[in-house]
Amino acid sequence: MLNTNRRVFMMQVAVGSTAVIASQAMAQSMVNEKDPQAAALAYVADTTKVDAKKYPKHAAAQKCLNCQLYTGKPADASGGCALFAGKLVAANGWCSAYVKKA
Ligand code: SF4
């Protein structure tokens, strides 16, 4: 009887651990502005922080949220971007590859 209870307990722990690992793998992390790819594209998490001298064509209304490459939902604070696979960009972010959503 004791062995059966122990076996059931161990199975429950194994199933629980697998679920935690799976949920962690699914959670995507935010793009870091200092990541090489992000830095190369001048990505910033806040479009108001764009260097206006370097990017004179940038406008405050340009943000990931209304970029063609953004795959997030309009109400979300962050979402996917075709250029940063497996990561999230801020809805209010911007990078030099910005393309206005049609
Ligand atoms: Fe944001 Fe568009 Fe640049 Fe992706 S390509 S980081 S959605 S501005």
C-alpha cells in the first residue's frame, strides 16, 4: 500500500514538473534593446526615445502596434514581430525596419 501511494505521488510530481517546464518554454521573453539584432535595427521599447537626429523620418505615431511586421493583438502591451522570432516587442516600440501597416 505504501509503495502504491509513493508511486502515485512520484507520478504526480513528474506530471506537474512537466507542465511547469512546458509553460515556461511557451512564455516568450521581451526583445532586449542591447541584443545585437535589436541594436542593429535601433530597436527601442518606447518610440518616443528614438534618436531624432539619426532617424529624422521617424514620427511619434510610428510604433510596433501599427507596423506591418507586428503580429500582436491591438489590446496587448507586447506582441510578436516577424524580425524577432520567438521574442516579443513592445506595442509602443519601434525599429528602423518599421513599415506602416496597410
Ligand atoms: Fe516593431 Fe515593426 Fe520594428 Fe518589428 S519591424 S520591431 S514590429 S517597428
